[in-house]
Amino acid sequence: MTHFSCRFCAAELTETVVDLGASPLANSYIDLDKTQRAEPFYSLHTYVCTQCYLVQVPPMAPREDIFDSEYAYFSSYSASVLEHARQYVEEMMDRFLFTENHQVIEVASNDGYLLKNFKARGVPVLGIEPSGNVAAVAEAAGIPSRVQFFGVETATQLVAEGIKADLLIGNNVLAHVPDINDFVGGIKKVLGPTGVVTIEFPHLMKMLDLNYYDTIYHEHYSYLSLFSAEKIFALHGMTIFDVDEIKPQGGSLRIYARHTEDSSHPLTPRVDALRSREVDGGVNSLARYKTFADQVHRTKRELLKFLFQAKEDGKTVVAYGAPAKGNTLLNFCGIKTDLIDYTVDVSPHKQNRLLPGTRIPIHAPDMIAETKPDYVLILPWNIRDEIVSQMKDVASWGGRFVVPLPEVEVLA
């Protein structure tokens, strides 16, 4: 039997949170001319460390295979992501008063969707993005971008060039790094003396409370709480001085960190208040994790029951979206084209390909109006309102939207 160690504290991992079996890499969409090739599946088994309570998936595939030169996720294809970025930049400008004399660095800067807002205000920006095809889009839009993974080595290079961050941004990236100590150690090194770090990540407590097991996939190595993040940042000489609870990904945290020795950003009461709520909710109690697998299995049965009944009733079911989370859900539940005819996605990088594992075809959104299905299963449930608004014509032929989590729900 293989033994795995905690990626933060190195203790042996012995406690399972949920075992989702074997699954392909969530963003490894299949080209139509490659359907005969073998598709690798990797164990998707989530553990909680009994020493530091970091919830994690052991690394199963090299990160270069996950975030390769043809990474299929582009932030700019989501209206809600663009609006979130715009509001974030407004808040940071108002709170910290950044000017042309400051340096903003974003790690995992994707296609420049966020940094363009700082650039428009005259603040110098730099993106660090490991996927070459995505970084090329940012460069073409005038956002300086380096195709690198971020860690101590990259931070050391930047400092040697005289570059330090007054604001370092990492949205939905802390969960995506296999070596979390190298990543946070790099932040410590490149952060200016009074610099601020903001990191956003899906909140572990939301996943546990609302059955969001589909946020578990191979590129999400860690599942974070304020409780665990404080331990990680403290080890590297940084203090979390504020925290916001925000909407993305079904409920996320935005933490604000600084050098521990920097007194220019005082601790807010929100940090103690949220930590207390997390502890009360059992984030540092093994008992809390032991109930999660049962919740997951129940919601799987509910979704399959709905789909089986729809098929028995002669109804047509399609899906909307081709997000990574959808691939976890579909593969774990064993849902293929016998239950869902196809899915659609606004991103041309995903259209005319197949979902990994399930081989469900991906079309452009206008396919739904052409085929007029009875049910549309929303896979990116975290932006359900945006999708229902964009696709309101579905109601014109009596079609209904369905969300799979936290409970199967047919929307009115």
C-alpha cells in the first residue's frame, strides 16, 4: 500500500475525507481525432492531515501535464469572473491607494483578465502564468507575462531583477500548487516590506457543509480554510490580517497577508471571528470529516435517480458548461451519453471536443435552441444565475434547468 505525506507538515496521511475512485485530469478535453487513444485515469482520493488538518489530494500526475501549453481554461469567457475582477481592483485601489509608483504581481494571471484593470489605472503590472497559450493571450493584450510556475526560484529571479510586489495577487491558485511551502516561501521572498498579499480560494467549510465534492479534482491539490492557511503563512513569516467571505466557487475566502514584522496593516476582528466559526464547525475535528463521504454518496444517488427517471419518462437531458468540476461529478457518477446527450460551452477552446472520461460531446450554446431539450443540467452551478439569464429562451419550449448540488433541484 502506498503511503502519502502531508504537503505542508509531512505527517503521514491516514484519514480519508472521500474517495472518488479514478478519474481523468479534469481539463484534459479530448480532440475528435484522438478518440482511439488511451486516456489516463488517476486516483482521486482526498485525505485530511491529522496533525495540521490540511485537506488534500496527493499528487497523481506531474503538474506539467495538468497546466500544459494547451490549458483550456480562459478566465475572460466568464462574465461573472470579469465582474468579480473589476470589483476587486476597485476595492484594492480604494483601500491601499496604489499608484504608478507601485508594482502589482499576479500569480496564475491567466489571460490578463484581472491585471488589465490595474493597467488601465496606470499601475505597473506583471503576470506569472505557467500555461503558454493562456499567457500569450495576455501578452497580446499588453499585459507583461512570464511563462513560469511560481515558487522560491521564480521569486528569487524577480528580486534579482529589482522587482518586488506592493500587491501580490493569487486567485484560485493556492489550492493548485503541489508544493505549498515552496509557493508561500516564494511569496515571502518577493513581497515588498509593506506589501500586501491577497489570496482567494474555495472555502473548505462550504465544501463540507454543501456537498461540493465536485470541486475535488487533480489540479486542486489542497482544500483550504482560514485555520489551515494561517498555519501555512505563519511558518513562512507572514500574518493573515484580514479576511473576506466572497461568492465565487459557491463560497470562497479572500485572505489578506503581510510580513509578520510589518505593523502597517493591523489585524481586523474578522480574522478571529471566522477562525472561531471554523473551529466551532469542526474544521480541526476528525469527526466532521467522517460524515462527508456519506453526504457525497447520497447526492450521487439523487442525481442518478433524477436522470434515470427522466429517461424512463422519455425526456431529453443535456448539460450546460464544461467546467473541471463537472468532469469530477460526471465521472464519479458514471454519467455518459446514455443519460446526457451533449453539453455546451461558450469557450471555443472546448467546443467540438469531448469531455474527459465520459466522452460527452461539447457544442456551442446555440445547440440547445436547435434541439430544445426538456432538461438542461447546469454543471458550473456556481454561476447558475448568469447561465439562466443568458439562456432564458429555454423556458419558451417548456425546458427546465437543473442543478446537481448541493441537492438536485429542478429550477422553476
